Amino acid sequence: MSYTIAEKILLNHSNHKSVVPGQFIECEIDLIMVHEQLGGRIHKEYEKLGIDYVWDPNKIFFILDHWVPAPTISAAEMHQDCRIFAEKYKFIHNIGMNRGICHQVLPEMGFSRPGMLIVGSDSHTTTYGAFNCLSTGIGATDVSVVFATGNLWFKVPESFKINLKGKLNKGIMSKDFILKLIGDLTTKGAIYKSLEFHGDGVKDISIDGRMTITNMVVEAGAKFGVFLPDVKLTKWLEERTDITYKYVYPDKDADYEKEFNYNLSEITPVVAKPSNPGNIVNVEEEEGIEIDQAFLGSCTNGRMEDLRIAAKILKGKKIDPNTRLIIIPASTDIYKEALKEGLIEIFINAGGIFGHSTCGPCIGGHMGVLGPDEVCISSSNRNFVGRMGAPSAQIYLASPATVAASAINGKITDPREVL
């Protein structure tokens, strides 16, 4: 039989001799990531099982990132519960709260490698598919099952083949492409599918850009998003891990439910209008809409590539006096690199607020919260009602370039106008 990447990896982690889409199988998990949710629902669910062990403390990656440092008593209590649980069950990879956002830190530390099957207590765990592995988010009950057994059930997904050619033009970013794709698919158009990215166009997309794409496939309902391996991935991994791995390629005659073709050179800046990540329009249609806040950061777009293009746009300029610009790097490693390159000074001189590595405004938990009827343009992944604060606030999703350009003018702006 011939298989897609998703089918191969799931087959390799099961005791089956073959698999077909729609089949339910039990798979062995290579790694599970947990964050604050451990102190939310997970520890309560696990206590119900009455088990005094976890299946493998070395295969659990625990980090605090959503509310860091704790802004409320309830958040502090959640952190306490997390720490108590991690100590009780002797987690080996207890990362703490000073490394940054889970979906950036885990790959940085070499934990996401080709062929792996990774799950996490966060919907954007799909991010790790940029590294030629399968990864997806799961709920508290399923986390408890993995903690206890190391296994989890999956339905073998149908796969969509996304063919890319060409190269993104100046001022256009991977965020523009993935927003365009979500708009075409709709937020329900890829439910429980695996999106597999192919073509010569992939070679011109950075690892940062690939992470942005796989991070957001879940906004189309996808179970997985996965890239084929190449030289860029090899270099990334060589710098971060010495653990042996094996690349996974689809068979040449693998069967795909649907196939889509995109020329990256034809992608233009877009925004997702409130309050749906699939409500996509060209940026020109929304140009001139005044904004109160611009946010650059999150697990979607807080990487070096994102900070660099924003700094290029902002250097020597000032943001609009009626606009707040918040910049948060996705990890402390990125924070330090931005410091070395002088980017932080550029942001501060422009009038921006540069913060420590945390999810921050993306979840509206403790910083950058929007007031009633305020408008924000954000590089994050969701713009649901109440996501970043007041239910009447409006959130537009866009690329880091569009966010930076809009902060200067105080209104939604095509970044090509300032680059």
C-alpha cells in the first residue's frame, strides 16, 4: 500500500500492519507537552484515576507560558498546582516559566524531530509539523490517558496535498499565505484532515515561516499540518539535537482526498476580519480603519523573522500617538537575539512596549487587554469575540509586517507602502 506522511507516522506508532483513512487505531506517543492546563483540569482528571505514577516522566515536556508571571491569585494557584504535580510525578523536562511560549521553546530545545508523534494540551500543538513530525492538541481527559498509558487513539485522517511554487514577494509573509489558505478552505473545510505541504515553493519558506503555517492549520479544523523535510530542516536540527531521527516522505502514489495549488508570488497582504480567522480579505479592503492597538507576538508570529521585518519597518519612525504597539518575543532565546541585534531599541524608540516572553495579549489573560469597542490588529492566530478582552472589541489578524505598518499610521496599512 501507499501512504501519506500522516498515515506512515501513525502506522509506525501502532501495532497494525496497514491503515486506511477513517480507521481508528491506538498509537504510542513519543512526547506530550503540558502547560498551565496541567494545573487547570488535567491534574483533577488524573487524580480521579487514583494512579500514583506516570508512564514515562522523560516523555513529558512541562512549561508555564500563558500567564507569566502570575497576574492574579487564581493564576498563581494554578502554577502552584502545576509545580506540585510535576514534582510529585518526577517530570524530567520541567522547563519552568522563564523560557517562553511552549510551541517555540519545545522545537528550540530539539524536542520536535522527524517521524515523531507528539500531543499537547494546547490546540496549536500542530506547530511541530513544521519539523516533519505529526503533532496535535488534545483535551484534559486524553492527557490523563497518555500520562497513564503512553498511548492514545486516533482516527487515520484523509490528507490534503498543498502544492506550493514560486516565492513570496517583498512585504508578504507566510502569515499571509496561511490566512489565504484558511479563507479558501473555511474554518470547517479541513476538519480532522492532515494538510501536507509540497512543492518547490517550500524551499523558500523559512523554518520560522513553516511554523507559522503549521501553527494555524488548526484554524481550518485540521488535525495535523506537516512539511516534507529539506536542507533547511537538516540545518535547524543539527544546531539543536544529536538524537538520531529518520525523515518521513509520502509515497509517490499516495492517495489524497483533495489537492490545492498555490503560486506564492501571487499571494498579497491579507487580514482576517472580526471575528473569524477565516473571514479573509485583501488588506486594501480594510485600509484606513483606525486601530487602538497593534500586537506583534504569540506562538504564531513572535520569532526572529517577524521581529526583524517589524524593526525594518519601524526603524527611525514613530508609531501613531493614539496607537499602542506591544511586541512580545516567543522565547527568551529570541529575546536575547533581538537584544544583540539592536531590535529592542528600535521598538522602544518607535514608541512600542517590549515585553517578556509569554502568550500575553493573545489570550487576553493579563496584559494588552482591549477595552470596549477598541480595535486591534494582531499577529496572533485567533480573533474570536472576547478573545483579547471586551466582547465589543474587534480584532484583525495580519502578518507582522502589516501589524508594524499599521502601528505607524494608526490605521490598517498595506506594508508594501512603507517597505
